[in-house]
Amino acid sequence: MNTVISLLRSLSRRYKIIILFCIDFITAFAVWFIFGPPFTASIASNFQISMFGLVSQNLYNFLVPTLFTFVYLINSGFYRSSIRYSESRDLIARSFKGAFIFGISWGLVYAAEYEIVRNQFLFATIIKSIFLSYVFYAFLQISRDVARMILNSPKRNNIGKPVLIYGAGSAGNELYQSIKHNSDIHIVGFFDNSKALSGAEINSIKIYGKEKHLKKLSSLYPSLEVYLAIPSLNVAERRSIISSLEKYKVAVRTIPALHEIVANQKKMVEMQDLSIDDILPRNPVKNSSISFYGLNLMITGAGGSIGSEIVRQTILGNPKKIVLFEISEINLYLIQEEIESIIKAEDINLEVIYVLGDVKDKSRLKEIITNHKIDYIYHAAAYKHVPIVEYHENISEGLKNNIFGTKALCEVASEEAVKKVVVISTDKAVRPTNIMGASKRLAEMVVQSIDAEQNMTKYCIVRFGNVINSSGSVIPLFRKQIAQGGPVTITHKNVTRYFMTISEASSLVIQAGEYANGGDVFILDMGDQVKIIDLAEKLIYLSGRNISHDGQGEGIEIQEIGLRPGEKLYEELLISGDKLETENNKIFRSVEKYPSKEVLTKVLDDLYNASLINDVIQIRDILKTNVEGFKEVKYE
């Protein structure tokens, strides 16, 4: 049987159509012969007249209706439909019309053979025509259903990846329809705790509804994957279901949430990895639309993680012009490709300028800001990777970029009367334990000092922690390590971090800029800090794997590799004092002290001279003396 099925599948489209055509012709003949004149006349004569003679006498009233029928079926595209992947409802209308033509045209041809037609005869002919139509239609449908069953029968039983669809509603059924022909997937059932669906089936696939069923299925199928197909759930409900699945060590994937489907951002049956909202105990941030109508914007570091997302969000605010300022040619090229496709797709009327430049180059900054009459600047250009900046060969460059690049930008902005400058900072600037964090805190002081000297430009600083999926972020690293079979590496089992998505952080940066009065330090509410080891364990379990302890047993091992130079066990956002509320409950003000202009000028001069000769010892001494709480930590 498998050989026959394989042979049928391997045939060309042309030969498959010929086979179907022949089957339908034979079906039409059988229906006409049994329910039409030949068999009826044979019964009436008590089988005294030969069948061949009866067929010959009535062949005309078979060929004519058959010709009409097949002309219609061919022209209507009946034979162009793929039997294997089409559903019965796709063929119902055309097969019904074809069968109706067959029955009615037979009745007309048959009645036309008689010169005198009595009422009783006409009535009997009409009934017989309708009956022929019905029978021929039924056989057309049956032949398609049988063909579909044969062609879609699995080559081998249950060899695909076992999948349980969580949710037996419309989304779950649509997902099932989209993957049921995939030979790499074996659907073992549906799960839905709705009492209305208890004990029901979908296409002979059972709907389970109790926790014990999940336990049994996870034991029966060690590599079971769960596809969460309930897009109407809110974040808390989705998180609750995912947490309940974690103990069964099953891989979990999900279709998009309802708001993504409604916004036409995702397709209903598009499977995706779990988002950070599904995994971490946090409340997501809603994007807020800010209007930049008629304004010229400039984003430095426009090709980076935060800078590029600020670009994506600000172009939707209808600015007049955006200047993308970036030192990396490849990053500028990539963001250019993306932004131009967005502008085309959304039909946005916007001038975008792509500029290669270094924020340390004051003359270049002045040229760009002056020529393009910049109103707002979002300063996201920075060196931010602690181990790289901490390396002694890179310390001077880190200072030049983070401190003196920020200083150059803010001074030019003041000279050119830019309306607002929003500077991106980091939680590592609070009581820093590394050069990068100390450089960012000193950059904050520079911004505050420049703001205090003038009234034309409003400066503000936005400080926040880790963003998910940015370059160097831990979650993409963990997923990569899990996909490779481990081990998953963490620096220390007690390390905790704040987490927020790039989109959320960028949205809050833009919103915080609207609250700027000058010299503000804004901090973002990033929820509770999360233990990195807990995050690693969740990702392992929800990928369907076990954790191997000390290399014993099957699973993925979590290894501690030790804190790197300058890394903290936990992060802080507030240096001193209390958080002051703003109109947005995710954004707070912090009152931060900074030195006088004279003191800061002396510090910057000494630091600049030390960086020119890469005097790392003097650089560290200056930072320890002038950055509150700075205590560089070294770990073996």
C-alpha cells in the first residue's frame, strides 16, 4: 500500500489530473447506468434485454450531459484544485453545480427523445434528474475525500516531533489546520480545560483537559512540545499557564498575542519563541505616541540597539527630518535599509539623513547640527560593554567616547540653540565598580553642568538597566547555548539584574524627554531585579530540556564562570535621595549632586591629559576621587 501511495505522490500533475478525470467519467457512467435508463429498463424487462443493447440504445442521453458537465468542471477550475491540500468546502460549490448540470441536462435530453410527454412521465423524469444529480455529487465528493485520505496518509506512523496544542478554540483549530500536513509534526492532542470541550475530539484527535493528562503525555513523549494557541489571554494568564508547564520539562512555543494579530503585526498561525513577558514576572510597558510634527531630530549611535529603536519609534511621530549619526558604516547601512523599507511600507513623508561621524569630532557635530537645523537630539552613542572598556588598552578610548564625546555634543547643542538633548545613561553609573560605569556617571555630571550654564537648551539624562536582546544581552546568549546543548554559563549564582525590552526602554526614553525641564536625571521603573540563574533554569525547562547537576545525568549543565572585572552582583538606579514621581508611573526623577564648573573643568583636564598617554593608574585615581561610590572591583 505504501508503495502505491508513494507512486501516486510522485506522479506529475498532468497524470494525476488524467487519473481523476477517468475516475469521474467512470463514476458518471456508473451513476447513469444504475440509476438511469439502462438498469431501469433491464429490471422492467425482467432482465430479458441485453445490457449492451440497452446501453447502445441510450448512449446519446449519457454522452450529451456528460459532455456539458465536464466542459463546466474543466472551465471552472475543478481539476486545478490540489486534492491533497484542499478541504471539501473548497470543492462543494463546483461539484454541486457540475452534478446539477449532469442531472438536469440528462433529464432534458431524455425527455426530448419522446414526441409526446405526459405529465406523469415529466414529473418522474424531473425527480430522476434530481436524484441523478444528488448521487453524482455524492460520488464526486467521496472520490475526493478518499483521494485526500490516501495522499495525506503518513509515510510512517508517529515519526514527527510530538506536539500538544494548548487551546482547542478557533486559534487552536486554525493552527492545527496549518500544520496537520507537516510530516515533521505529530499532533498528539489538544489541551483545553473548558468543560464544554471535555471528552470531545477535533478530527479524531482527543482534547485533554486535566493536569494528569499533561503529566502522562510528557512522560509518554519525552520530546513533547506545547504550542500555546490562545491569543486572547492577557500577559498574567499566559505567564500562569507557562509557569504551570515548566514543571513538566516540555518545550513551549506560542502564537502571537491578540493585540499583535489585531495590529496586523503577526499572523494567527505564526509560531514564535516565548517573549520576555511570558518568562519574567514583570508588567510590560505600553508605547506612547509622541508627536514630533515639524521638528528636526538627530539620533547619535543610531545603528545601535537603543539608537535604532529610537529611530523606529520617532519616525512614527511625523517629524520633518531625522539625522542618523553613526560611527559604524555597517550599522548605518543596516538601519538605512530597515528605515527606508518602513517609510515605504507606511507611506511616511520624511527626510532621513544618514551621516557617518564621531561624537568626539566637535567640528563635524557643528556642521551637521547647523546645516540641518536640529531641534531635538537623542544621544545614544556610547561604549557600554564592561569587559571591553575595562581592558587596560581600551580605557582611554572609553573615556574619550563616553565623557568627552558627550561633552562635545552638549556644547555644540548649546552653541546652536538646540531645543532639547536627551542623554542615555546606565544603572552602572550608580556607585560604579568599573571604568565604563564611572565614565557614564562623569558624563552625567558634564551634562548637568552644561545645563546649569545656559537656559536655551534643555538637557536631561535617562538612566536604566539591562535591555533584552541588545548586543551582549544574556538571553540571546542563553538561547544559543541551550540550542548547542550547553553548558549555560552564568557569572555567579547570586547575580541579579533589571530587565526591560529594547522597545520599552526606548519608548520611555522618548517619553521622559517630554518631561525635561533642564538638568533632569530620570530613572526608569524596571520592576524587580531577577536572579540570572532563575532565568537560565526557566529557559532550559521551557525549551524541553532537563538540568544536569555537576555533570551528572542527561540535560544541560549550568556553570558558574566567575564575575568579570568590574561586574556587580546587583545593580542600582538611585545614587541618593528619593524617587520623585512624574506623570508616568514608570518614570521617576532623581535629584543628583554634581561638582562646580571650576572643579569639573579641572577634573576633565586632568582626565583628558591622562587619557592622551593612556595613564591607566592616574585615570583610576581621578575617577575614584571624583565619582561618588566608585570602587573598582577585581575578581579572580
